[in-house]
Amino acid sequence: MSRKTVSFRTLGCKQNQYDTDYLKETFRQRGFEVLDEGPADIVVINTCAVTSRSAAKCRQAIRAAARTGAKVIVTGCYSQVAKDEIAGIPGVIVVGGVRGRGELASLAEQALAEDRDRPIVAVLPHEQGEAFEETPVPSPSLTRAFMKIQEGCGDFCSYCIVPYARGPSRSRNVDAVLSEAKSLVEKGFKEIVLTGTHLGLYSETHNGKTVGLPEIIRMICDIKGLTRLRISSLEPHDVTPDLIHCLRFPQICHHLHLPLQSGSDGVLRRMGRRYTSEEFLHIVESVREVAPDVGISTDIIAGFPGETEKDFQATLDVARAAAFSRIHAFKFSARPGTRAAEFGEKVADKEKDARIDRLIELGRELSRDFHSKHIGRPVEILVEDDRAPDGSLTGVTRNYIRAYIEGSDNLRGTLLQATVVSLAPDGVLCKA
């Protein structure tokens, strides 16, 4: 009897990709053959719920997979908050959430054996005090490894569904973090990326002391042989002096992703954000005092309820003052169950689209400015496994600039010293 085949579709953030990599391994261990492409007996869809558009894409992906004749398993944030809706889609055999992912392969076997009329719904509710779920991931390359050390969020910004989907904050045991980090270094990984839903909330007790994010970063940086440690998205109010000091460590990559969301203090208050535009810019200034070459990327929402043209202009002004290296622009999307879904003074879709276009254009301008400052400067490139469409090698600098360079295959997975010579459409061209 041939082995059952399974393929995976991931929507949403890098944390979802990390979770998918873990799921692939659990299915392999249960005897399934994991396919990268082509038709499969089972399709596992790891979903996102951050916007209404994300949810619509998830539903489309589920129905598209079912039309191929595959049995569909759905997991992730969208299924955590919409399990009944997903259970009603024909072709779905298992609905899981963001907890208990390690049981999905076993549930798939059960559903296939029972040939059920209704799917197995195994979405576990979140609870205060729930433990961090270990999901170790074997990486397919030796370039960059993602390491999740925190899960969940308790901020409950008025527009955000994530705390409902991901649950309360919980942190990974210090010894488990250090053990995996050491293992990754020993395996030859050049860069470790720390990830979490709300990474700044990391907090664990270790040897009778509280270990927060700055402390765990210091402990990881003490690991012999570590060359790069990258910090993923941080909330602005989590960027403390202790955390900024960590940018002095030679292993720390000089890139931070700090979601601004709006440059209007009135909009920030309605969003439930915990800073003003002035405080945000002070944080950026403090970071650049320690790391002048730092790349700071951001998320901005356009068209939040009640956002006026004056509010939006304030956002553009703050973005220019912050000199972001990259802007990720999103149209406001009302998520059922959040406070903002009930707000009045809706912004017309046409106006949202116009503001998004202006944000995208500003983002291109600021990226070009940031990249241009590096022409003639030395950079260190972590060369990735895949080549660019034009055949050149590609990778990222420490401050997260996409870099392109000519070279042989033996440079893949290495740290390459080079000089920036000119701009590329989405980064820079370099010469060794």
C-alpha cells in the first residue's frame, strides 16, 4: 500500500511559515510523504486572519484544494476564530487551531480511516496561563534558521484579531531556547531569527531571576560561534534602553521592524496603541544613536475609522521623519469581534485605495534613499540558496537590504564581504 501524500499551503506571516515547517515534520514522522508540488491526497492549509482579505484568501485556498479532490486540513489563526464556518466547507476533514498542532497528523489518519460525514473539529480554546507549545523545526537549508521563543499577545489593539487567534502571551523555557540556539550554531547556521507574536513580551524565570527579551538576547549572543542574530518585529513600546543596548553586540543585525500604524495621535489612541508619534520618533532617534546604519521597517494602516486627510498627512510626515527603510501598507479591514469593527466614521474604499497608493510611493522613495546611502560602502551579505531570476546570487545585509552579486555556487550559505556599487529595483548591486 502506497504512502499517503500531503502538501502544504501557508498564508500570512513568517510565524505561520515556521509552524508549517513544524507540521511537515510531524506528518513525515507519521509516515506521510510530503510533496512540494503536484496533486496530493491531503492538503494542509495554514491560515491567516489578520484582515478580511486574508480570511477571503483562506476560504478560496480551501475550496481550490477541495476541487482537486484532495482531503483538506485547516489550521492556524483563521480556523481558530472561525472553526464553524470552515467546518461547513465541503472537502474539509479536520479543523485545527493554533494549539495542539502536533496532533494534526494523527487526526488526519483518524479522519481518513473513519470516512466521516463531518470534519473533526479540534480547535482548543485559549486559556490564561497556558504553556508555550514546543514546535522545533528542522530547516531545509543552512543559511537562516527561525527560532520561535514567544507566542500570543495581550495588547488587544482595537483593530486586531491576533490576540483572539493566538491567545495570551506565553514564553519558551530559557534552557530550551539556549539548547536549540546552540544546536543551530553547531549545525552551521549563519543567522538565527528570533520570532514571536509579540516578541517584546518574552519573560521567563530562570535560576530564580526574570529573563526578559534583552536578557535572552545576551545569553544567546554568548554562544560560541554565533555569527548573526536577527530580531523580528517589535512593538515600539518594547524598545527599552536595555534592548537598544543589545544593538551594540557584534552578532546583532542592525534591522528592526517597528509598526507605526499611524502618525496621528488621535488615530493611535483609537487604535489602542501605547505611544504617541513623538514617542515613536524618539525611539527611532535613540536606536540610531547606537546603530546609525540601522534599517527600520514598519507597518502602516490606511483608512482607519475617523482618519481624516490631516491625520493621514501626519502619518506621511512621521514616516518621512523616521526615514523608514521599508513600508508595509495595509488598508483598514474591520475584523468581527474587535472594537474597531463597531466604530463609525468609515473611510470610503476609494479614499483608502488612494491613501495606500500614496503610502506605497512614499515607501519606494524612502527605500531608495536608504539604499542610496550605502553606495560605495562595505556590506556583509548572507548569500542565500536560490539565485535571482537574472542568475546572480542574492542575499541580505545585516540591516536587511536585498543584495545581488555575481559569484559561483560555492558562495551559497556563506557570509560574503562586498561593496555596494549601485541600486537595484528592490535593493542594491554589489561587488566582492
